[in-house]
Amino acid sequence: MHKLLLSKCFFLIALSTLSACSQTGIAPETENPSIPADWVRGGAEGAVNINWLDDFSDSALTALVTEAVDSNYQINQERARLYQAEQTVIITRANRFPTLNVSLDASRRFSQLAAGINALPESFSLSSDARWEVDLWGRLSKQQQAAQLALEAQRVRVESAERNLAASTTTAYFNVAEAKQLLQVAERRLEIARESRDIVASGYRQGLNDALDLYLARNQAEREEAGYAQQQQSYAETVTALQLSLARYPDGRMTVDVDLPVINTPIPTGMPSELLTRRADIQESWLNLLASDADLAAAHKARFPSLSLVGSYGQTSRAFSTLLERDNRVWSLASGIMQPLFDAGRLKAFEEQARGRVQQAEQQYLDLLYRAFADVENAISRSTSLQQRYDSFLNAETNSRAALELALEQYQRGLVSYTTVLESQRQAFDAEATVVQLRNQLLQNRINLFLSLGGEFSTDI
């Protein structure tokens, strides 16, 4: 009977050994996705810029990005998560080593014997106990590997968060510049509307203009008052957004002295395959997938027999004074193999849960990968479209200014109505505002393209 039971145990161990060989849930097409050799929508040839922040040649911007990376609350949260991941690695590594404990125990037991005799025997013991689970199938090592991969994923996540923060801070910086220039446009619109209202009112009192022109001029001035107030609020909100990136109090009173630069140099885009190694978020997703796969292997190996070694050595005595004498030594050494036979499918369900997490991480990785390709392709085509629109509105701005001057001249000569003047003003200022907005959009798209390509940045001033 004992021989039969022993042979079954060895059979289970051998079968588990065969099953414990290479186990992965990652599909081959995920490891080798289909990637084109070049960008479909064009892109400038050459290696991706090592430091895209230098592209703006702005020391004040570099200083703000440095402050953001050092102080931002969201970045500090990611760094705290990195510290937790480091401790998880230590914990999983410690599981592979023996544990050693020392204990000192004392006890007194009361008992009443025959003839009314009471006994209070005492017992003292000092012992050290060691326990070690032998990692036969590599389950514990897989758990440590998963923790190590999760640590590397979090480390890359911090890098990705820093890149995103640098980009968002730069975006907020130029948004403040745009809002400031639009506020200046709104201020000029308001000044001209007030001047026009006063001129029309003076002409009305002299009988040169009719009441309709006066009402239209007054209406336009009120509209520009409202537009100016709205732009003041927009400017304050853009300043607040920049202050939040810098972990400053968001009072909207920060002074930012910057104009929107015009940069015409093309951005080298490299090859699509480089995104797999350049983009930190893609690396993070891949490492999370590998960590999930290691967790799956650990869950699979948890269904195999486990071998534990337990040993203890100590001293025991009825008196504390004689506890350390040689004759009171006690030691024991034991080992055991445990094979789960019936658990109502619990371990199998754990393994299937882990397999589901691998499939989920796999789909997240592929989705992120192709979204990254789309980000670059869209940014490449958007740069061409925005440049064409910017050039067109530069011409429109010139034409609308000339039309405004001509409309004012003809109105004063009585050749056109006041509505023509109002329309000319609207077109001129709208074109000027659109030029400012498109200039910022060109910068924002430039930042997005750098970020989409996985461009790095440096805050060395």
C-alpha cells in the first residue's frame, strides 16, 4: 500500500515536471506585429531629435519644465508607486529564502493533586525555527520575475509621465502666450469699437449719421466689451493651468512674457518600428504584458507539488536558571511534500484568471501600439494642413486690413453703409485672431509629434 502511494506521488511529480516547462500565454503575432517600413503620410527623414525641448530655444520654458518635473504632484505619485514596486520585489525575493525565527517562551500550569496538594510546574524554552519552501518548479522565481517586470514597467511609467508633463507644461506655456496675444487683439477691437461709437455719435448729433448707424455702433461696442471680458477669463484660466503643472497655487496671476515663435524646420520622424523602443508608454505596456505572463506561469506552477523543509533547535528546562545547560537541548528536522488533489477548482480558476489578465494586457498593448502609429501619422499630415491654413490666413489678414482701411475711407465719403465697416472690422480682427491661434496650433502639433515619436527632453540649461 505504501509503495503504491509512493509510486503515485512520483508519477504526479514527473507529470508536473513535464507540464512545468515553458508556459506562455502571449500570442506570436503580438510579439511580432506587422509594421510598415516607412510612414504612410510622409515625414522628414532622419533620426528623431534627442532633445526636442532645445527646438524652442527658450531658457524660460526650460526652467519651467525643470520646475514641473521636480515638483508636480502627479509625477510624485508615480514616484511613490515606483517605491512600492521596489518593495514588492524585495518581498517576492525574500519568499525564495528560508525564514528564521527565535522565540523565548515561559509557562506555568496549575493543577490540584490528590490529598489537596497543589502543583505549579513551570516550563521555559528558547528555540530557533527555520522554514524553507524549495522552489521545485520555479513558482516563486516566476513571482519574483513578475514583480521585477512590474517594477521596470513602473520605472518606465515614471519616465513616460515626465515626458508627458514636459509636453503639457510646454503646451500650457504657449497657451498662455496665445491667450495673451488674443487678449491684446480683443483690447484693440474694444478700443476701435469705442472710437467708432464716439465718431458715429458725434456725426449723429451733427445730423451726418442716422440712428441705425448709432445703434449698430453701440451694439458693436457692447459686444466687444463682452468679448474682452471673456478673453480676460480665458487668459486667467490658461495661467492657472500652467501653475497647476508647476505645483504652484493657481491664482492666475503668474507673469509669462513670451511670444509665439514661428518654427519652420522639419521634424525627423525616423521609422515606425522605432516606436517600440522609443515610446515609454509602449515599453510600459509590453513590460506589464510580460509581468502578466509571469503571473500566469506562477499560477500554473501553484498546481504542482510543493516541498517544504522545517527545522528547529532550542533549549527547554523547568527552571529559567538551567535553560542554557547542554543537557536541555532539543532539535528537530522535518520535510514534507504537498500535492493539491481536490480544491473544487480554485487553483484552476486562479490560473484562468491569470490567463485572462494576459489576454487583457495583450489587447491593451496592441491597442496602444496602433494608436501610437495613428498619433504620428495624424501629426505628420496635420502639420502640412496647419501650415497651409496658416499661410492662407496670413494673406487673409493682410487683405482684411486693407479692406478695413478702404471701408473706413469710403464710409466717411458716404459711399458705403456702416454695416460694411462693421463687417470689415470683424473680418480683419477675426483673421488676426485666427493667425495667432494657428501659430499656437502649429506649435502644439509640433509638441505632439515630438511626443508621439517618443522624443526625449533635457532640462539642462
